[in-house]
Amino acid sequence: MKILVCITHVPDTTSRIAFTDGDKKFDANGVQFIIGPYDDYALARAVELKEQSGGSITVLNVGGAETEPTLRKALAIGADDAIRINAEPTDSLFVASEIAHVAKDAGYDLILMGRESIDFNGGMVHGMVGEILGIPSISPVMTLDIDGDTAKMAREIEGGKEMLEVKMPLVAGCQEPIAEWKIPNMRGIMSARTKPLNVVEPSQNQSGTTLDKFELPPAKGAVKMVDADNVAELVNLLKNDAKVI
Amino acid sequence: MSSILVFVESAEGQIKKTSLEAVAYAKGMGGDVTTIAFGTEVSDSELQGLGNYGASKVLHVKDDRYNKGVIQAYASVIADAMNKEGADVLVLANSSLGNPVSARVAVKVDASLVSNVTELPDTSAGFKVKRSIYTGKAFANVELTKDKKILAIKKNAAEVKEVGGTATVEAFAGSAADSDFSTNITKTEKATGEILLPEAELVVSGGRGLKGPENWGMIEELAKVLGAATGCSKPVSDMDWRPHHEHVGQTGVKVSPQLYIAVGISGAIQHLAGVNSSKNIVVINKDPEAPFFKAADYGIVGDAFEVIPKLTEAIKAAK
Ligand SMILES: Cc1cc2nc3c(=O)[nH]c(=O)nc-3n(C[C@H](O)[C@H](O)[C@H](O)COP(=O)(O)OP(=O)(O)OC[C@H]3O[C@@H](n4cnc5c(N)ncnc54)[C@H](O)[C@@H]3O)c2cc1C
Ligand SMILES: Nc1ncnc2c1ncn2[C@@H]1O[C@H](COP(=O)(O)O)[C@@H](O)[C@H]1O
């Protein structure tokens, strides 16, 4: 089985978010970058599927040279080779059309992504890639098993899940509990250094949006503390001050 | 002004509240609002009722093949409806069905697509919207550059208002190809009758501080008295104390209720990422240094096992 895993290179979930260049650019100063947590689930499941039934895993990122350590980490976790599409992504359509172009005739059985990126939070790239390639796209996927040429999945819906089956190839946007995040071991880290990482230039240059500017939310007011022996006061505040109950 | 199509979802025969917000949002943009609804489980009168929220027309794909949310089939029909109605804007609620569907529609009709939209567009120069990014930690103002636009709106982007009136319901043929139904939904498991967490106005959420699943009775009791949904932190669902769909945060459900009550949750930044668009946050934690207090509007330092039963009684008394 041939699997493509698309990963993002995103600020660590504990990062403080700040902007520069007149609020037009993310301030990467002092920020640690990681594989997107949902993409990490997708990668972990890909590694498990490969362990079960063989095949190969390619990881792909659309980004500048600074994302290469993140791709190397994915190689250390278990991918066989990596592709970096050398472009600063502008929006989901940009990313999706580049991914679809690379995947088009490459014969992947499964294209796994995260349910969403944690920087852009679009939740859109997988659906767009599916549509451009004319294959099913399922998201958010909680479990994924392969039975012959069929993928069996559970998809999260509000308040529950639905079970579904579809023939490969397909695109899936993954989330937990599809697999446990994998930590690279020493052997993986060593071998990742020599695995191929191919850089390709973008060819589609599509986009549907342009950035005007970023903005931070207004600062939160101070917390009102209520004594544990006086819960009636809290009820009073919620009722008459916040007016929510 | 443009002609706007709104994709509305229903559950158990009722239009979802988040979809009513999408209708209100479209109405707020001005112009005529047409909606499209799917399946045979939603009644004509329920659909006519969309008029009360600002829709003038409902296209009803009254076909039981659409009772289940097959992503590709929905996308084909919605794209077809946009073309036939001459709609240049599609509005829908961010949801587990809406998002994957809208991504495909955007490619089909060559539209600019923006999800997580938090406010009405600014059309004074171009067409700009504000969207939530970095999991609620920031916003981006973006311009949609294509002729057609699709907006997937975040909860609370628009306030549902009753405007009076009924909508006319027209049958709309589901034109999806058989190949669009290649995904076979074999089973649906869904909590019924419960208040769904992503849509809830009030949420009571518990963390590892509650020690074990056997102690959730008091959380459920408080939620019941308030009419709230229940949520939890990630370790709680990882340990199977609570079902996965209750897990709130960076990697779980993002909630935007009027009130979020966090009990025995430390307030790790990944948990806060799921609650930072709540209107009011109450934190109950025995540790005065718990980071959650910094993100709270109201706080009580105390033992949950003492505070929660008292709080439940006090709310009962105040009702
Ligand atoms: C990439 C990534 C993604 C993550 N995503 C999520 C996510 O989506 N959601 C999420 O929740 N977490 C997430 N986490 C985990 C997160 O970092 C924290 O570990 C987690 O939120 C802690 O859960 P908790 O607050 O329930 O437990 P703890 O941190 O153990 O806190 C328990 C709290 O209960 C209090 N307490 C104990 N006893 C009592 C009592 N009797 N009465 C009152 N208070 C009491 C304690 O003072 C403490 O503050 C993620 C982590 C990573 C690395
Ligand atoms: N720049 C990128 N490079 C590679 N994959 C990406 C990129 N951006 C998004 N993706 C993939 O698409 C998924 C959904 O992203 P989004 O639509 O931005 O929420 C992510 O979880 C990734 O798997």
C-alpha cells in the first residue's frame, strides 16, 4: 500500500502567538515548531498500517526550507521519503492544489492528513484535494482499518460517530483516537538523515484569499473570586451580572 | 446585493441551532436568503419555519438517499443549487459535515472559501471577513478574491433573531451521481436527547481532579439543573472516564457557550484553546495557583466534592 501523509509545520501548542511586519506576519521568534498534532495522528496510523501490511509512506509539506527539520522528524517516526513543495502557503486552496498536483499520477492508495492545521484551522485541505482528484474525502476520521481494497472508518459527528466504508483511493482527515502519537527512537533518527527529501517547486499558484492583517483578541478582564462557603454569591453573579442562568 | 444560499442541517427532524445562526448571518448580509435542506426526516412545517429567521425560500432535497450525510453527494447537490439559483455566496455553519462538504463545493464552483468566520463581512472595499486562527488565540482578516464566496461560520458569529414570516418550500432534485454515493455509511451512533456539546449554550466540564468516572454523578447533576452539556479534559477521555466526543480543547471539541464551568481542570494551554471563545468562564479548583484562574471570569478555590453539590443546590434554589 502506498500512503501519502501531508503534515504541517506549526508552533508548539504552548506557544504565545504574536505578529510582526504591521501584523502581516507570524512572529516566529523563540517559537518551537512541531508536526501538527492531528497530522501526527495521521502519521502514526500510517506507520501502524505499514507495519501490518507493508508498503511505503511519503510525507509531504508545502513550506519553506525551515520546515525540513519537521519533515526529518516524520522520517524518523517511520516515513520512507519526504517531499517539500517549496512555497510559502497562502491559503487552503493553494496548499490543496499543490498537493493534488503532486499526488495526481503517483498512485497513492491513501492520502492521510490531519482534521485541521492548528495555525490556520481551516479543516479544508483534505476535502479540496479529494475534489480535485475526484476521490472520496472523509473527515474527521477517528478510526481507520483496511480490509482488502476497502477502508473502514469511524467519522466523528456532533454527539457521536458514524461508521463508513469506502473503496480506496481516498483522502482522510484524521484525529484521535486513530492511533497514539509516536516518538522517534534513536535508530529512526539515525536513518532519517539519509532518507530522501525531495524539493519540488510549486506549479499551480492558486489561491482564493489574500491576507489583510492578523489581530490578537482583546485582553481578558480580571477574575472575580468567590468564597467557597458562599456559592450563593456565584449564582447571584451568574444570574444578575453575567445574565447567563 | 448578492443572492445567498444557506446550507441548513437538521438532526432528529429539527433544524440545528448552528444552522439558524447561518441563516441569521446570511440575513445580516442583506439580500435574499434561500436555504437548502436534505432528507426526508425534516418536515415541511419545520422548513417553512426558517422564514421566521429570515429565509424566503427553502430548496428541499426530499430524498431518503440524503438522510445520511454523504459528503460527496451533498457537495454535488449544493454546487448544482448554487448554479441554478445564481447564488454567488454560500453560507453554512462550521460542522463535521459542513466543513468537508464546503471544501468540495468550493472546488466545484471555483469559490473563495473561508471557515471559522466570526463576524459579518466588510464589503465597503472588496469582500473581507474575520476568521479565528491559532485555535482561538488570534484572528486573521482576509479578503475573498473570487467571484463566488463560501463562508463557514463559527458558532456565535451571528445572533439568531425571530423576524416573523414563513418560507416557501420547493422540491429540489438531488442530482448527485451514483459515484457520489460510493461511501457507504453502515451505522450511526449518536447520543439522543442529550444537549450536544458543540452547540451548547451552557457547559459543565470535569478534569482529572475529579479522581474517577464514578464521581461524574455530581457533574451530571449540576449540568441537568442548568440544562447544560457535559464536557471533560483530554486525559479524562483518554482514560475512558468519559466518551471521546466530550473531550474539549486543542485536539477535541471547541466550544463557544455563554457559560463554561470547569471543575478540577488545571487549565493547560491546550485545554484553553477549546474554550477561549466562551462568553463566561467559571473555574472551580482546589489549587489557587491553577493556571485556569487567569482565563476565568469567576473563580472558586475549593474542593469540588464540597463545592459542586452546594452549587447545584444553590442554583435549584435560585430557579
Ligand atoms: C499536543 C497536545 C494537545 C493536547 N490537547 C488537549 C485537549 O484538547 N484538551 C485537554 O484538555 N488537554 C489537552 N492536552 C493535555 C493538556 O496539556 C493537559 O495535560 C490536560 O488538559 C490536563 O487535564 P486536567 O486539567 O484534567 O488534569 P490535571 O492537569 O491533572 O489537573 C487536575 C486539576 O484538578 C485540580 N484538583 C484536584 N483535586 C481537586 C478537587 N478535589 N477539587 C477541585 N480541584 C481539584 C488540581 O488542582 C488540578 O488543577 C494536550 C496536550 C498536548 C501536548
Ligand atoms: N502547508 C501544508 N503542507 C502539507 N500539508 C498541509 C499543509 N497545510 C495543511 N495541510 C494538511 O491539511 C490538513 C488540514 O489543514 P487545514 O485545512 O489548513 O486545516 C492538515 O492537517 C495537513 O494534513
